[in-house]
Amino acid sequence: MQFGSNWCVAQIGAPQDKLQGFIDYACGVVDCTAIQPGAPCFEPNNLVMHASFVLNQEYRRTGSCNLDIGVITVNNPCNFFFPLPHFLLS
């Protein structure tokens, strides 16, 4: 499958428990070292950004974006900076 410049990232407003659950699941089957402390995609250290990275790792592995909590975009999740409401950053 050719992904080109498409990425799967977390939907703004996706339930935090679902994002965390996906991270917990996917980090068992994909490489999540890039979102560990000190790694290149750790900052910003928040659930939406880490879930975006992991969603994209799974998208690359399977060719499918979990559209319950994710969305296809042209933004690289490792560089996916945008203003987030404070409540999403916790």
C-alpha cells in the first residue's frame, strides 16, 4: 500500500480513555520508543500527540486508520503541533 504523505492521527475530542486504550494495545504490536521520555516524539507530552503517533504507526503496519478515534491527514504526527484546549493536554 502506498501511503504517500497521508498520516493517521487522533481526532480532537476523541475520548481520552479510548486514546489511552489504543496506545496500550498498539504499543504491544508496534514500536513506541519514539514517544518515550527523551525520544524525538515525546514532546509535547500529552495523550493526543502520543495517540497520534501510535495511530500512525498502526496505520503504517496495517494500512487501516482506526476511524473511531483517528482521522487521515497530511500532517506528520511527530510534527503535529497545533493549539490544543488545555483540557486535552492533561
